[in-house]
Amino acid sequence: MKVYLLKDVQGVGLAGEVVKVKEGYADNFLLPRKAAVKITKKNESFYESRAKVVDNRKEVISTQTSMLAEKIKDLSLTLKRKMHDDGKLYASVNPAEIVELLATAGVSVSKSQIKLDKAIKEKGSFGVTIKLTSKLQSILQLKVIPEHSKA
């Protein structure tokens, strides 16, 4: 079934796009939530012409996302944390702390975009993956040091 999206739907498309989805998904999720309009033979040409505007918007978004990925790749941030004498942290680093640290560097991402391969529980340098889109990821270099350290 073809539908015209009125809102951005993650994993489906952006507002203003004409997408093909399964009939049950459209009937049970998109249409009741007023996130989409069913395309019929009568309104097809109208919505197809409106969808062309979205292509330009997608291009702008992908360019901005690519620039953000480059900015993140070039960043090397330092996080000061309380830790034991042996270099182990009192509590592991969580995605919210990384989001705050990125915000101070002028990069805005959500907690769900932070992908940690394993929990950061000790001092050292770590590569933190930031998932910007389903295909575009960037790796941030994060250095964890003791709170009382100077470097």
C-alpha cells in the first residue's frame, strides 16, 4: 500500500515522502496516528508532486549529517571521573555523560545514538561509536582520566 507521510516515521521515511508499506502497518499504526494518508488513484498525482520537495530536504539533511560525522571524528574529548587507586572507576561511564560532553563541544546527539561496545569502567582512551543514521557512524575518541589529574 502506498501512503504519503505527514510526520517523520523512524525506519519508514520523512514527512512528505510517498512510501510503500504493508497494509496492516498502515491501517493499524500510521493512519490511526495521523502519520500518513492513504494514496488512492484520485489523489496520487497530488501527493506525488508534493513528495518531490522532500528530495531536496533529504539532500540537505545528509549533507549536514556528513558534516557532523566529520566534526565528531576529529574530536578527542576528556572525561574526568572519580576512580580508585588502581584506575578503576567508581561507576561506569554512561551514554548520558557522553551526550553532555559532546554538547559542551557543540555537538547535539541523543543517548540512543551512543553505542558502547563494552562498558567503560577504567581510565584510558576509548573509541565511542556515534550512530548518526542507519548507514553513517562516526567514532569519537574519549579519554577517561582521574578527577584530580591535570592532563
